[in-house]
Amino acid sequence: MKYISVSRNQRFGIIRAMKALIIEDDQLVANKVKVGLQDIGFDADIVNTGKEGLDRLVVGKYGLAVVDIKLKDGKSGLDVVKEAKQLGNDTPTIFLSAMDDPTIKSLGLDLGADDYLSKPFQMPELISRIRAILRRTAPTFTPNKPIVYEDITINLLDQTARYLHQRNIRKQELM
């Protein structure tokens, strides 16, 4: 199954392959997570610092973020998620960390993460948790509203598409 998403940051979105951002300074763990996500159809990017992770998270169009708490550049994963949420980013997020203190877990969830998994972890559990997050955070799709992406508008009710401000293109013309 390939995951697709409709951006929750836009009122209307377009279906596309889901991208994941992995913010993890341990390259072995990051690669393991990336391979696991790719196996279920995600495109995944890896960054290893909190600063770069925050930058990518707020400007990128990610459908999922997997974030470690302890990062080597001094900006923790907790800071990254907190600042991203303050900037209006609503990317579904799961913490993946060796810190299994219940206080830290609660803090991470209260700062806006959707889930928290302690290391060491098993890939099937991570994937199941990701699927659960995506079920809870998936935007609702209303076919009576047009789908707008950049210069393209698609109306599913009358089966037309429009590029820029040109006339409607009927389904028969697209075939």
C-alpha cells in the first residue's frame, strides 16, 4: 500500500506520495526508519540536527515527522516540535527516543506530538503507530468542493479541470 496525503495546511489539497521527515542524529537508526518507511511507500528525508529539522519541517510539505529528542546540535526534538507547532505547522509527529522517562513522554505529547515510542524499538510497532496517527489526522475529503493546487482546479462533481483561468476541460477531452 502506498500512502498518499492531502495537505492539512491548505483548505484544499491534492493527492500526492506522502513524504516523511526523519530528524535523528544516529545515522544507523535514521537509515533503519527510512528503509521501513520506504517499504510501505513513503518518500523519506533525513536530517541530523534540530536546526535543520525545524527549517525543513516548517517549509517542507511533510505528511509525517519522526523526531528524536536528543540531538547533537543543542536543539532538542522537543524544541523542534514546540517551535514548529507555534509557527502553525500541523505535521503529524511521533517521537522516537531512548528517553523513556514518563515525564519526558508526557511533555513531548503535550508539546504537540501525536505519539512517542521508546528506543530500542521494533519496526512493525513503529509502522503500526504511524498508521494509527495517519488514521486520526487524515483530513476529511468533501467531493462537492473543488480541489485546488497551485494553478490547477479540479471539480469532481462535474468532472472538469481548469488550468489558470482558462475554460473548463471536460473529462471526455482529457481522455
